[in-house]
Amino acid sequence: MYSSEKKALIGGIVMITIVLAILFSRYYYDQREEQKSQEETLAQQENENVIESDFPTISSHELEALLKEDDSELRIIDIRPQRSYEIKHLPDTANIPRDRLTLRDVFLPAEQIMVLIDEDGISHTNEQVFQEITDAGQKKRVVLLEGGFDAWDTQTGRTISYGDPTSFIDHAKVSPISKTSLQENLAQDPDLYTLLDVRTEKSFKKEHIDGAINIPLLTLEEKASTLPIGRIFIVYGEDELEGFQAAVRLHDIGHLAVQMLQGGYKNWITPHEETPSNDSSETTDKEPLQ
């Protein structure tokens, strides 16, 4: 009796061992097949990018040096999605998402060079356009930024942010000023300040703070070079968020003496006493702008 039970137990152990061996073998086989599939996918992606790697490249530091020279023969196109471009991008660039890029966009006049920027320098790009560039004999005049936008952001840090109200970095770029303090400063030394209204042209024409100039937020980067030098800019929008985003962009462009009117134009025209505030305090101590 004992012998039969022992044999049954041994038989059970053997069966369990066999089942486990089969399951492990199947799992190992599936893992190998998945790895093989991933390797094939990676190889296919590398083959798709061969046309990109044949193009000349430029490093972030080389491009930065050219930008400092203000080279009019340089054209830079950011081919990332529009939303990524709006959040943060290089100065003096245009945005044409890769799926909208055409040969017409990159057809260059004599002596001009174009730099194309993607996310990481290896992202899949519009192959048809790259082939057309090659066929049109423009290949040597179109270069790719090594490492894409990610490399530029890491190596240089020189970017223009849209003004993230939740970012401590963007808040550190902006000095707030209250309505009362602004009125006092303008009364004491008006020639020291430039009031910049970044609302729409229609809103500006309807009413604005006396002495202000108007550059709508959407065109601020394009027209920033027309702003006077050596002045303190007081920026205001329809509300505080619009003014904040304009102030951040001005800072990133290179205008460091920028202040933002707290509450925006809505606060300026509101006939009530303001809550006492310390203009030197950081806006990050407040609730995030909405």
C-alpha cells in the first residue's frame, strides 16, 4: 500500500515537472520571438532613416555660433508637431510639422542654408521630401541638427518658452508689479518705462493704458526686434496669464528688464482698492496662474 502511494507521488511530481518544463519552453520561445520581432522592427526603422543619415549635420554649438553672427543666409525650420513647437523652441525658427513639409518649403535661393530640427535627430521624417531634396540637387544645402531639439535644449538652454504658469523656472523670469506701484512709477519717471499691451489690435484700439504700444502676443516674437533698447518694459494682457506669457517670451528673447502688471488690463480698469502686496515677492508664492 505504501509502495503504491509512493509511486503515485513520484508519478505526480514527474508530471508536474514535465508540465513546468513545457510551460517554460513555451515562455522562452515566445520571448525569443518577441525579441526577434523587436530587432526586425528596429532594423526596419534604421533602414527608413538611412536617407536622413546621408544628409550633412550641424552640432548645437555650431548652430549657436551661426545664430550669434546673425547670418541672414541661414534658415531654420522646426519640423516637430505644432504643439511641441509652441511649448518651447529655438529662437528665429519657423514651424512646419514634418507631415506638412514639402519641397517648396525647403527650396532655397542661392547660397542659403537650411537647418531642419526634429525631436532627437533620428525621428522618422518625411522621406518623400528628403528624396525630392536629393533629386533637386539641394542635399548639400540642407543640414540636420545633431540630436535634434533635445540636444539643443540640453547643451545650450537657449529656448523660447510659451510661458508655463506651473513652471517655477518661468515664474523666476517675471517680476510682478501692482497697479498702484505702476501708477507711482509712471508719475515719477515716465521716460524710464515702456508700456507694452499684448492684447489683440481690436482690443487695443477700443481702449488701452495711456502711452502703451501694441504688439499682440501671437506676433511678439516676430516683432520683438522693433522694441526700444534700454527701457523697462511693463507688460500687460487682457488678464494676468496673457501678460505673464508675454513677459516670459520677452525674457527668453533677451529683454531682461520686464515686469508684468498684476491682474492684467482687467485689474487696471477695475475701480477698487487693491490688496496690499509686495512687488518683490516671487509669483511662485501665489496660486498658479490659470
